Amino acid sequence: MDSIREPGHGTTAVNRRNIAHLRDQRDRAGLLQLADILAAQTFTDAATLATEARAAVDWIDETTPRTYELGDAPGIRPGDILRYPHDGRTRESVVISTDGDTATTTHGDTVAL
């Protein structure tokens, strides 16, 4: 068994691997829980690790597609999902570009926002 004193096995290294794993799994709740636990710890790098975990949560929030209804889409960006009427039905489509006034979707529709 490896010693926890060897490089890569200490508290900081283990927690950094945990943060990376939770970020890769997009586990927002797990990262927030880990950040809260780390914030309550007293070891040297605990506060820095808690900040890193919260930064990973921010990254997830920034890169996760959001769903908008037509007429309620301020801040919509490419990759977000837009729900809008099309031929009498509601269509959901991914936004591929926007100029702030209109959005072009993966269905080829240009929708006035």
C-alpha cells in the first residue's frame, strides 16, 4: 500500500483529484458538499481547495445549456435551448447563433427574441 506521505497521496492531492473527478462528472451537488467540508477544515490548503471546488461549480453553471421560453430569453447564448411556436406546435431547438434580437436554431429557424 502506498504511503499517504508520498507525492500525489497527500490530502491536497487527493482532494484535487476529487474536485477534478466531480467536475468531469458535472456533479454540482458533490462539489458544493466538498467545498463546504473543505471550508470547515484547518489544514493548510483547505481554503484554496474550497475555492477550487466552488470555481468548478461556476464552470459547470457557465457551460450547462439553459432552457428558455420565447419572450423570456435575455442572455440566451449558443448552446442554450429555446422553446418557441412553430406551425402551431411548440418546438425545442438548440441555439447556434444569436445577435441579441434573433436566434438561429439547429432546425434552421431564425426566431425573433
